[in-house]
Amino acid sequence: MSAETEVLARRLATIRGQSIDEVVRTAVRDALARAERPSTSGLTPDQQAKVERMLARMRALPPLDDDGDPDAALDDDHGLPR
């Protein structure tokens, strides 16, 4: 294991409260699952990984309103377009 890999693994292990072995195993397992998943989109594996990272960031965003309805921000109190 390179020095950089060890530093990164230790940092992640500290953040997650796991052992280095656990974070490395999880990272490799996740990367392998992504690599083995067939791509039906026609994207390269690198492009698909970028899309997945973007989608994960979007899923982590809070809803646009209290009901979780993204269209609600487009309508007034009577359900009419603003």
C-alpha cells in the first residue's frame, strides 16, 4: 500500500469510526460492484461514475418545500402557475 493510500484510508477510517481494513474492504467492494454492473446507458464507466456521483449529491439536497414536492415552488397557493 502506498503512503498516500494509507493516509487516505486512515483519514476515512477515523471519520467513519471503522478500521482501515473495513474502509478499504468497503471501498473496494463498492468499486467492484460499480465496475461489474452492466451499463445500459451507453456511457463509459468513468462517465457513469460521474453521473452516479452527481445523482448522489442531488439526492442529498433538502426538498424544495415542506411536502417534498419540487413542483410546489412553481405554483401559488391556489395551485396556479406563478
